[in-house]
Amino acid sequence: MFRILKVDAGAKTLVEEELNSAYREYGGRGLIAKIMLAEVNPACDPLGAENKLIICTGLLAGTSVPMAHRLSVGGKSPLTGGIKEANVGGTAATALSRHGIKMIVLEGLPKSEEWHFVRVARDGSAELVAADEYAGLNNYQLHGKLKERYGDDISVISIGTAGERQYKNSTLQVTDASSGHPSRAAARGGLGAVMGSKKIKAIVIEKSEARQAFPYADKDLFEKAKKALVQRTLDNPLSHGLMEVGTAATTNVSGVTGMLPVRNFSGTFFDKLDSVSAEAFMQRLQVGGGRNKEGCQAGCIIKCSNTINDAEGNYITSGFEYETIALCGPNCDIGDFDAIARIDRLCDDFGIDTMETGCTIAVCMEAGKIPWGDSEAAIGLIREMMEGTEFGMLLGQGTEAAGKALGVSRIPTVKGQSMAAYDPRNLKGTGLTYATSPMGADHTAGLTLLPGVDHASKTAQVAISSQLQAISAVADCVMCLFGWFTAATAPEITPDLFAGALGGEWTFLRVYGIGAETIMMEKAFNTAAGFTADSDRLPGFFYTDRSAVTGSTFDFSPEEIAQVLNF
């Protein structure tokens, strides 16, 4: 039976419970939505005692499905003021599932300034450990000290000093399976600040002495379906592209179509596109023995991750992905992979979202605070956040806060969260996802970059966004989105996977319904938190300022937007 660890930050207690049977068919993002709607006051202060930070595994965690060990982190977001789930790879979900732990819940608010971390020992026992000696450390140094104390085979979930200061752009960082570094980020929504408000510095999970067996309903049926799904995934052309280059290859598509954000979503073409192309990325990867085809979690068969080194072979960063490259690169008029990699490393170490950071730097450039394309000045802004200067503290509150303070007219946020690296004038379905997702402007909530679709046209985009938001929500409940792309197109396989694992009668419609139910619970939470139809809007300049690349605007009416997610 799966377990829950509940940590009361006020009472400084840790108790263990069995997973409620009512939650058995929920995992990841769906489990977070279920608990938040049932147990958390939507009107609560995100950094107050009523909010919870929920860290949980997916529905199939503990099984042998490749890529089923993503970790979901959720709560009420300090950045958006609504419900938030941040999904991350790394080793932690695998480590938790091997201990039979489905979920860790942090609740309450401490009455003192003392810091703690949660330790799950090799025998499965758990305790709160005093952590004042680790306060003030950033993630790389913290992970190193924890490995010195508990061994190299631990998994760590931690916050840097950004989370300690409760910056609204702060992350939780998770140990990467290939590099062993804290380079996997539960990045979006400022959930690191929620962990910081509880004064929990880290969660340390030691390798279990005995692996918890998953309670299959029909293991033979499950294994047959899993084998078929693995083969289908390996044969999928999308998987091949991710295997060869990783998400960095997206620049080759977005750069020539006007989807790539350039100079704070100005709609212009990036004149240094060759410097951030897939080919340039692969050349840069070879420097100093860098590597691709790495997995962020154990058992991954797509292996879209990578490690970036300097010319002397010294590690810089890992998990270097399109969103970071685009938003900290062309969106800031920067075309230097070395500079962007340094930004990525600083953000992971300090514990801030690279996407929010890239958009924040760009609005500073828009305001004339620093020059366009000046990578050293951009890094200087991150260091201001790290040093806690007055301006750095403002930047730590996110793109919207910084843009408003600087008087910028183009602030690319929805529900307070910065956009991902797709211009919604030229990828209109994703623009609808930005507008309507309960998550805010989050591409993983429903990226509509499908082949054979005219993305600058309105045709069918409402239906495409709705369907892909539901499909993506299922992925966030079950496995890595890249693996789910195959499962979502295999109606003759996927229901058997669920029936074999969980029992009962499963159809593809029932699987799809996991995503729809998750989104409806999230919408109900946000409505109770004060969100209205007017919250589902893009910033005005996307409706009025034409893309110079295509001449397109985001031209959906409120009535058309209201049809999205109308399940």
C-alpha cells in the first residue's frame, strides 16, 4: 500500500499515513488538484499557513513503464494566485516509489526561524532533521554537502536562497539521473517560495534497501501493453528527433515561422538565428566532451537530455532545453550558447525559473535598464537577485512585477506568469492554451505544435487547444509528456496498461477523462480563488501589434476563447 508523509511545519512533526483509497486512481497533477480542492482554502495566502505544498508521483510510478517517474509539485502559486502544478524529471520520483511513498505534504507555518529538511532513510523511515547549517546555501553546494553526509546515491529535492527569500520566481531543484547534479527544475509558479515559507530546505531520499512492489491488478496484461507501448515509442518519428538533438531542435522550426520570441515578444525575426540553430547546438555540445542522448530519469528510452561542458571539459549545466535557450537567448537578443548555458547554471543553482528569468531580463532590456543582447549585463541582473539588492528583490517577484515597475507596455504574462517560448500570434492554438489553462501561460499545459496545421490561422484552434490541454493533463498525471505523445495515439494499447496496473474496465475515453477531470477541478479552485473569464486573456499588444514575420495578430474574441475547455 502506498504511503503519505505529512509534515506540519508549525508543530515540527512528521506523520505517516496510508494513501486514502479515494485517491487510488489519481496521480501527479490530478492528485494535486483533488487534494487542493478538497483541503485548501482557495482564498488563502500562498505563503501562509493554510496553503500546502504537495510533492507526489504519477499514477504508474513504481511500475516498469519507461518515463513513468516524473515528479509533480503543487500548491497555490505565489506568482499566479491560482492552483499550480510544476512537473519535473530527475531521480526523486523513482526513489519515492521504491519506498512506497506516493506523496509528501508540507503544511502549516513555522513559529520560529529554524530550518529543517525531510530525510527518508534506507529502511523507509522518515524524520525531520535540523538544517540551519544549510540555510543560505544554493543548490549545487547544498547537494554536494548532503551527498557527503548521506552518500552519492541519494535523491534530493531542494530550494536555493531564492526559495528561502520567497521569490515568486523560485523553483524546487531535483537531482538529475545522468549528471547527478540539481539541474532538473520544478520551475513554474514560484513553488520554491512555498517550500521556503515552510522553512523546509530539502527532502533527502536515500536508496531503499528493499524495493516496494507495485500492486498490479493483472501483471501479464500490463506487461503485454507496456511492451507494445515501448516498441511504438521507439518507432515514433517524434521520439527519433528528440533522441538525436533534444528540445533544442525546436529553434529550427520556431525561428523561421515567427513562433520564436525575439526582443521581448516584439514579433520580429532573429537576425542571429544560425547561432542558436540545432546544428549550432550540436557543434557546441561537442566542446569539452559534452554529451546528448541522456535521460533525466532512470529507464528513459527517449533520452532527450544533455550535458554542457566548457572547453576544458568542466561541467557547466545539464538539461539544457529549448525554453531556456529561446527565452534567455533570442528573447533577450542574445545568440551565444555559452552565455545562455551560464545563465541556466546560475538559475538552477540559485533556484529560479529560467523561463520567468528570461522574460524578466527582456522587459528590463525593453525599458532600457540594460542594452539588448548584452549577456554580461543579463547575468548581472541575475547576480542582483542573488545578492538581494533592492532591484534584485523586485526582479525576484517575476516578469509582471518588474515590467509594471519599469513602465513597460509589452509584458508577456497571463495570470501573472510569463509566457513560454512560443509567440501566440503565430502559434495560435498555444496562445489559446496560454489564455485558458488554469496554470497560466504554460506551454506544457497544451502545446499545439502539430504537423500539417496552419498555426497562424484560427481554423480549428479552439478544438486543438482543448484536446491537447486534456491530453497534456493526463500526461502530467501519468508520465513524461514525450512518452505520452505515443500513448495518447495508441487506443488499442493504453487502456490495457491502466487495466493491468489498476484493475477495472478502462477505455480510451476513460483515460482521456483523467485530463478533463483534472482541468475542471483546477478551474473550480481558481474560480473560488477569484479568477473570472477576464483572467483568460492575453496581454493587449498581441491583439494589436502584428508579427513582422507573418503579419498575424492573436485575433480571438472573448466568445471564442470561452469555448476552449468547454468540456
